[in-house]
Amino acid sequence: MIARVARLTSVFWIGAASLAAGQTLPSEPIALADGRVIVSGDVSATYGSSADPGFFNYTDYDHSALRMLRVDVTAAVKAGPHFTLLGEIRSENLGAVRPYALYLRIRPWTTRDFDVQVGRVPPTFGAFARRTYANDNPLIGYPLAYQYLTTLRPDSLPAGADELLRKRSIGWLLRYSIGEQEPDHGVPLVSAFRWDTGVQAHATLGMVSATAAVTTGTISNPLFSDDNQGHQFAGRLELRPAPGLILGTSFARGAFIGQAAARAALGDGAGASFMQTAWGSDAEYSRDHYLLRVETIVSRWQIPIPAVAPGQIALQSPLGAASVSVEGRYKLRPDLYTAARYDHLGFSDLTGSTGPLPWDAPVTRVEIGAGYSIQRNLLLKGSFQHDHRDGGVLPPTARIVAAQLVFWF
């Protein structure tokens, strides 16, 4: 698979560079049916110098974010002034084509900034969730909170504290003794690679924007169909008090553990009461040639606590995690910039037979890079990423050089 991705990436880079030299790449969305249908696209090819033996960059689609060819096609069909149907399909490494988004946007009043969206809707929680496309990300990697796979699964549960602690660092592929026995990945704090299904409302009045949504999954585990007869409520508030300044806060709470796993742990009486609760705050300031962003996220998961055998230690709930991300970008000239990001992801302590330990291994990431615009919609990026994990069974450190070519229209 790695060799295949490398070959495909090389072909895309060479082809895009050749087309750019002749200025034949399309630069605007495609308009059809007198502008009622708009089609746009996004292609990014990324190749890193290392296979990432510590699995620091793996995503919840089982791909490395630093070795990926991703193709997105988006369409918007306008049916009058009040209704627009929007959809997006995505393929990674030329695998299965997945429906990333499909929702109906309803604008009851054309003179007011208010809309309702129904279907597989855009994210409500967090700041980075709104700029996950490669052309919106100044670096190549993702903030840890939105990508790093923890050792929690909604469908497979540990029987005790020691079983969970033994899995530290292997969230890319694991299983537990209760519930689903097929090995699979854990969940990030917030998924940047899946959208949830439900109803969302958005309104802007002056310098204040508010968004609220009710969906079937949670921010860690967005779903197309419900698995626990529970729902999530998410809300976000943004303030723009001065030019270039954006202040945001987010909240989400929803049923996280699947019903089948809860019943396997506690019996048939278990319901949808095992919640993920998350809070987020973020700030962005831009002026002249520089841009600075800061985001923090705190999440807590309530999990079933099954009875344990004598001599074993029971789980403690909730399990908590907290992240901080600081990102900056500076434009050296209109077509060239430098950027850097610092990330840390920590976990609450869990008491096992050897004493208290973070229930998953804390991770720190530093990434520095640069971007050069070959033309307005063709961007070449390079970066160096250093990852360090404090504990666990996988290699604790990774140093990866990566390059990415991004084209969009």
C-alpha cells in the first residue's frame, strides 16, 4: 500500500506541475444549469519520509495523514432562494468512495443570516473542524485532538483498569474482552474525517454567530445511523469584536457507548446513559502578514464499569483528556509563508495494579513548515514533524519530513 501511494502521489505531483507550467489547471468552480449547480473539487497528495512506526498520524479511516492521496468532489444544487442541496464524496488512496456530506440547507428568510441544515451536516464543535481541507491547513499534519487515535472504542470495552492500561499507545488497532472482538481503531477527541447526521441551525447577528445541532453520534464517533438510541447536542458561539479577531467556545454532550457494548458489560438493563461531554475554547488573530491561533479541548467519557473478579481493579469513570494547540503562520511574500504548530494531548489518571497512570500515553507534537503558491489554487507545502509519546508499547518518538501538493477549484 505504501509503494502504491508513493507512485500515485508522484504521478499527481508531476502531472499537476506540468499543467501549472502551461496554466491549464481550472481555477474556478464549475457552474452548470445557469449557475443553479456548482461543482468544485479538492485534491491533495502527501508523502512522508517515514512509515510512522509509532502510528502518530493514523486517522479513523486507517490511513496515515502523512501518506495519503485524497480526492474530494463537492456539489451544490440550488432549488430556488430558500433551498440548496449540498453533497460531497471523498476517496482516500483511491479506495472506496464515501459520502462525506449530504444535507439540505433551508433559508426561511433571504434577508437574514439564518439557515437550517438537515442530513449529514458540517461540524458544530471546535475551530479546526471548519478548516480541515488541505488548502485551509497551513501545515500538513493535523492537531492531535482532531486526529490522534486514543484507546477508547464505543463498541469494545475493557473489563478492568489493567486491561485498559495495557493498551496505552495502540489506539490505531485494538480490541477488549467485552463487546466487539474484531480489532479496530480507537477514537480521537474530535473526528476531523467524518461528519455527523442530524439537524443544525446557524445564525449571525452583528459580531455574534451561533450554531446548534442535534445529531446521532458524538464528536469522537460521528454516525450515519444510531447505535444506542441516544443523541448528541452540540453548540458553538463565535464573537468577532475587532477586525482580525475571532473568539469561540464550543460544547457537546451525547451518548457515546453503543448499546450492544453496554449490554455486554452490564446486562440487558443498560441504556444510553454513557456520555461524552466536551468543552472547547479557541481564539484567532490575524494582522498584516501574520496569523495566530490557539485552541483547547477538554473531553470526558463515561464508560460502563463491569464487575471484576477478586484481585482485579475495576475501571474508574469518567475518563478525561485535554488538548492544547498553538499555531502560527507568517507570510514572507504573497506566494510564500512559514508556519509552526505545537500540540499536547494529555489524559487523566487511572489506578491499576501498579498505581496511578494516565489511561492513555500523553503525546506532544511540534511541526514546522512552509508553503509556496505555484499558482492561486496550486499549493506546495513541506514540513518537519516531531512526535513524542510518554509511555505505551509502541516507539515513543517519530521524526518525519513530508511534502504535500494541493489543488482545488
